[in-house]
Amino acid sequence: MDRRQMVQQLSHLVGNEYEDVRTMDLYLDIAAGKILNRMYPFLTDYANVSVPDKYAMIQLNVAAYLMNKRGAEGEIQHIENGVHRNYGSPDVPDEMLKDIIPMAAAIR
């Protein structure tokens, strides 16, 4: 899936077709960083590495999750009109990244 398609799908996921494309690109980059950090836990430079196509939906879901939490990062508890929100961490939940297979190499 190319970047334009990802931005378009992210726009539909967050329910705002008028969201700034640059903002969506930024959140897709942040999501890519989370995925690559999980894939390559010992790599420090991701300049020449990209997210494999098989993780494109995870990247979209992580970006949508982060966009939807804007303004409520790290919120511990919020109760209003019967709606309860608790966040323990401002980061992406481990459950969203559980299907990513870490890769490492042996030192020679």
C-alpha cells in the first residue's frame, strides 16, 4: 500500500476527512517508528529500514490510536456523563504490537 492510500485510509479511520495530510503523515511516521522499534530492538538507526507491507494495517491502527488520543495523553481517569476513560501510559498498548515478530542477528 502506498503512502497516499495509507493517508486516505487513516483519514477514514479517524473519521475526519479534512485532517491535515502533514499531521497524518507525522502519525504514520510515529507508528512506523513503534513498529520498527519492536521489529529491530537492537537497531539504533532506522534510516534505511521501512515497515514491511504485512504490518501496514498495524501501522494504520497505531496511527489512528495515537491521533484519537490527542489531548488526552497519559490521562489516568476521566468520568463524564457515564463515560469512563483510564489511560495508564501515553504510549501504544503492547496488545497492538503483539503480532510483530522481533528480529535479531548473532554477533560473529
